[in-house]
Amino acid sequence: MTDRCWTLYGTHKADDSSNVSNIYDTRLQVKMCGVAENDIHEYTFKEDPDGKYLGWLKTGKQQVANVRLANIFNIQFPYGVENLVKRGRGEIVRLTPFLVK
């Protein structure tokens, strides 16, 4: 199995680059959350069975989306993400972020 990873943008507290929030595909999306340009960072999110983040990889797509801490991930799916997985709509990917810059 090849290691899967994705480039995403977000922000973190100055003393903890492993606690990422406002995670999106582009810097513009993060900026729309009210984050100053200087506080937006690039991360590589790598698939990791022990990762504390979850993301949604829609069937047929290459980019992971809806990346959040595992304990709040399901909030984004009002009818349950498990139903989407069972219906073949996509998969849940466990992730760990690595600060790029």
C-alpha cells in the first residue's frame, strides 16, 4: 500500500503546530474564516492509523475534505457518515498533520 497524503492549509496556536484548525484546500478558504494571511500555514496530512484527525475522501475524488479532529468529525454529516460509507459514496481517512511552512 502506498502512503497517501494531501496538502491542506490551516492555522494553529503559536506553541502547538500539531493542533490544526480551519483546515481547507486553499489559503483563501482559511482567510475567509477570519485568519490573517501571516497565520495561515501549509500542512501535509498523511494517512495514519493513529492520527487524531479524520477526513472524507469522496469516491472518485483525489482530494480529502472535511478534515476535523476525530471527536467532532461526525458533526459535519447530519445523517451519519457511516451511511455514506455503506452506500459506497466515499471513505473516512485517519490523518496526522505535518507543518510544511
